[in-house]
Amino acid sequence: MLWNELRRKKMEGLKFRRQHHIARFSVDFYCHEKALVIEVNGEYHNDLEAQIKDKKRTEALESLELNVIRFTNEEVICDMAKVLKVISEYVKRSTNEKDDGS
């Protein structure tokens, strides 16, 4: 569902890739221009062990100077408008920081 909203430059005119490989990871969605990784997590991510792995994965991706946004499957299914708003706000904020020289 989220891919339908990100593909073909629908999100702020940005190109997103699906199931993109970065280092040793395959991320759900990636926008090179904004160094943005978007992950969508299923139920098993509620498990403590999975949460620890997710945290380490996020830290590894951030060490590559990437930004990671995570959503649950439930958020994507039940509140797509909110998900798209969060992504759009991140994109706009990162654009403003770049324009300001931050």
C-alpha cells in the first residue's frame, strides 16, 4: 500500500526505491536524494528480541548518514494519511535545513 503512494515520484517529486540494498541490509523503501530509509514493521517486531535487532539496524544505517523512519503495518493500513504526512514533513524539513545551510 505504501509503495503505491511513494512510487512514480508521487511523494514530493522524489524517487523512492523498494527493497533497496544498503550495506548488508535490504530496506523497505529508500530515497537517495534525502538519504531516507522507510521501514514498515509487522507484528513480529513487537517482540523484544526483534526490537533490539531493529535498534541495532537503525543505528547501523544512521552510521552511514541515513535517516530512518519506521511505521507499523497497522499504521500503514489504518492511517495512511498520517504516514504520508510524517514522510512529507520529514522531506520538507530536510529540504529547509539544506536550504538554510544546516
